Amino acid sequence: MNSAAIRILIVDRDAKYREWVRLHLSILYPQAAIGTLEPTESNALSALSTGPVCEALVLAADFGTGDEEGEPPALAQVRALRQSGSAPVLLVLAEQGDELRAVQALRAGATDYLPKRLVTPARLKIALDQALQELQPPPAPEAAAEVAAATPPRPGRATPIAAGHPTISGYDITRKLSESDKAVVYLAESAAHGAEVALKVSKIPCDERGAQALEREYQAILAVHDPAVVRIFDHGIEDGYEYLAMEYFPRGDLKARMHVGVTESEALRFLERIAAALGVVHRAGMLHRDLKPPNVMLRDNDNVVLIDFGLARQLDGSHHSTYTGVLRGSPYYMSPEQALGEKLDPRSDLYSLGVIFHEMLTGRKPFVGNSAMEVLQQHVNAAPPRLPSSLGGYTPLLEQLLSKRREERFASAEALIAACAGLRSGSRRQTQSAA
């Protein structure tokens, strides 16, 4: 069944959870009509008994509490909804419950049964995709043969995307954009969106627990709705591998721009714009934790967009930035506290921005070494190199950004932006005085 034509209804007493499911499904099925319903509304569920109202009904209910006969009322709801024919697909998100309840729900007419506490966007999409696919009547053998003979091979579909990776349905791969030890990013044509997208495919197969790193990145990006953060179109698992479909930026990243050369005024302007983007992320309750030039994309008007939220974490979380034997983030742009595995805050991202600013001004990273540990030790202990005399006016700003003690750095992205504005204003006054 074409996802653009489907109607999905979400039923749950928890308004926040209803909105959470609606938000994710609106991303996963951008052209579907998605509604929500609170079962405590007057005759809300009985109103569904009048006939088909949607193609997929997502019902969240308590399957752990039974009535006098020991059966949870949710099972009666499933039977009533199935008998009414209100939706061909009836997906249950079960609170409490157990394996016996799952069997009972399926016998009562549920299409699928997912424990609510284990539901992720990827699992939700897999369950709905499979259920909706079963609604699609198989073509007659003669028609199927005619279609197969008349349809030319699609680019990127004949062979896997890369060794060990599957193709991704709905996307035609054009070329590889970048690659890391964990994922490959491709330029692809999206049939659903009719546009080019950046398709990030994990190199690491998912285990029985489902999606992993890319799902965390997907969740982090969804937490921020702003042009300063990359727009995400799709997330899922195919043949055991995760993928993300995101906004594509033809102009490339800040790293490529820095190779061409950045003037002083451009460096200050980029500093302000990246700080503003970080402010958006921080106000959304997130830390980026991996800010570096390749993760700063450019729009046509030189506005910046932050990407790669694979290491992003909630500001109020207890996550540390490193784990035993594992280095998280780029050593060249890592704050002293991140190098030490301490708890991070927005000033940690601002330190990384200070490293980028130094590199934009001088064309060199402030700290280099023969190993990652050598670079990290310099972040913790070594003083940043002095700027050339011609750039001395930026020294106070840069020293505050790169302070070893976070208490001495700018308290927020907004404070940094204000300092940049003051620096720019002072430069204009000096120019006017000289004239």
C-alpha cells in the first residue's frame, strides 16, 4: 500500500506519548494523514465502531490489569475494534502485559503486539511496514511478469551499496560522499521526496535489540526543529542495517571552505553563526559533543547547519564523554573536560568552537601531536599558541573560549555572540577613527 495514501490513528491516554508517536510517524511517513485520539474522550472508542476510519490504528493500552475474570479490558477493545473493521491494521503498544497477553491480543485480532517500553521509531516502522505490505494484494502472475520485463534495472539496486551493506528501498544511490569507520554517507535520489538526500548507512549490523547509533542520532535531531540543524527525512532498518535520510548540502562543509581560505571577517561571521546554531541546540536541552569543521555544513547564503548528532546527549543526563578504551569525538577539537571523561555542559561545545575559530584565523589547529593522547594532553595542560600580531585583537576572545577552566569561558552561546558583536563594533570605531 502506498504510504502517501494511508491514514494512521494513534490512541493513547498519555498525551505526551501520543505526540511522541505522532511526531515520529510524521517523519517516517511524511505524506500520510496522522491523527490522535484520547480514549477517555466521550465515546471516543465507540465512535470507531461505525466502520473504516483509517488504514492503521495504533492502540496503546494496559494489558497487565485484569477485570473480575482476569482478562484486561484492552483485549475487549481489540476484539471490538477488529469486529468493527475500523482499521485493516491494528497495532498494539502494550503497557505491562506478558507473552500470554501477546498471544491473546493476536488471537483477538491485533495485527502485531509490541511492548510499549521497548518501542523505538525503527521498530514501529518495521511493524507498520510489514503490516501494510500484507494489505497489498499480490499481482496476477501474468501482470507481474509483464511489469518485470518492462521495468529497467534501477541505479544502485542491482548490487549492494557497498560490500557487506544492503540496498535501501526507495533510494537510488548516486555516489559516496564520505565514509567513517562506522558509517558511509551517500548522495541518493529519494522517490518519496523527489529530491537528493544524504543517505547515511551504518556499517555495523543491528543485533536482536534493534537500532543502535543511528537511532540515537535520529532521536537527537528530532529534539531540535530549526534551520540551523540538519533536517531528517527518514530512519529505518533494512536487511539488518540502519540508515538515515537527511538534508543534502551541495556547497559542502566548513572544512572544505577553510581549505579555500577564510578572511578575518568571514571567520568572525562563521563564529557568530555557529554559536547561534549551538545556542539552538543547547536551548533544546542537548549537547553536540562532536563539533568540528566537517560537521558544519553551508547553505547557499553561507548560513551554517550542524550535522552528525551521533554523540549528542541530553544536558541533564549523567552520560560521560568517554568510556574505558574508547575515544568519543575528535581529539583535535575536544575540550579538556571531555578529554578527561568528565561531565560536559554547553561550555564544552564552546571550547570546540574556539578551536575551530583559531583554525579559521591561522589555518592551523592549536594543538597537534603524533598521537591522539598527545593531542588530548595538550588540551588539558598546554597553553594555546599565540596569535600573530596582526590578529592580536582576537586574543582576548580566543583566550576566553580556550580556557582550561570552563568557569572562565563564555557562560553561553549568547554571551559569545554578544562579545563578537562588541568586537565587530570596536573594529568599526577604530576604522572610523583612522579615517
